[in-house]
Amino acid sequence: MSLAVASRYARALADLVSDGKAGASADEILSQLRAFHGLQSGSVELRNILASPAVPVRKKRAAAGRLAGQLGFGPVLKNFLNVVIDHRRAALMGEILASLEQQLDERRGIVRAAVTSARPLDEAQRSEVEATLARTTGKKVFGQYSVDEALIGGIVARVGSRVYDGSVRGQLQAMRGRLVRS
């Protein structure tokens, strides 16, 4: 339920950003919202203020407004924060942010790939992986890289719900399955 709610808020903000009505680029909005979420996550006091039903809405708005001013938010993003606060959804800011990133990526034809390799990849290898995944998906790919030595060799890439397994471990498991079936 909370993901659906967060998605609705994110979609509304993504619509404003996509229409050019936010007064800032998508990357600026994301950066500012990440900064606000970082402050919210890092401050128990701010989280308590925004989450507590005992704190009046005007005080919540004032606290968020001061932070928004310091972070350089434009009027649209300030109003967005006020709507989130008015509807007692400030605790969902992390989910809203994640959903906003995903929706803006979709609108820009970008996909995120979680790429795991047996050894760290250099920049040229990363570029090659992203180019190959871009040809496969038909979209621009941004990779998020990690290392898992248990793969033995090769890589595993996850794009959305699809997994591309080019690891030695995956090939050995597939071979084992074929041998068992025959």
C-alpha cells in the first residue's frame, strides 16, 4: 500500500518535472529531494517532528520550509513538500524518491542495471557492459557494480526483473541441469 501511495506522489512530481513546470531540471529536483531525504534520514529530531501527530502541521511546514530554503528549493518543490506533510506522508520520502527516480528514468528511456562480476571491472569493461546491455534492452543503461568472487568468472546483470547470467558459476549450473535431465 505504501509503495502505491509513494508512486502516486512521485508520478505527480514527475509530471511537473516532465512538463517543465517545476522550475528546475529532473536532475536538480532529484538532487534536492535526495538532500532533503538525507537530512530527514540523518536527523532523529526532524523525523520525529515530521512523523509526530502531536506536532502541528504549521510547525512541520515551518521546519521543512527552513530546510527547503537552505537547500535552494524552488516554489514547486516547496509546495510538494507541503502537500506531503499535509497528508502525513513524510515518512514515505525514501519510497517517493525511489519511485520518482524510476519514473523519471522510464520517461528518459534509461534503465538501471545491477552488475555483479567476479573481479572489479575497469572503466573500459564497464562501458562495454553498458553498451551491450543498451543494445539488448534498446535503452540507455546505467550500471551499478558490485563484486562477488563466488561467480568464479564473468558477470551477472539484472535489468529490472530480467537476469542476464554470463558467469562461470551460472554456466556450470546450467550444464549440471542439462546433464541431470539427460
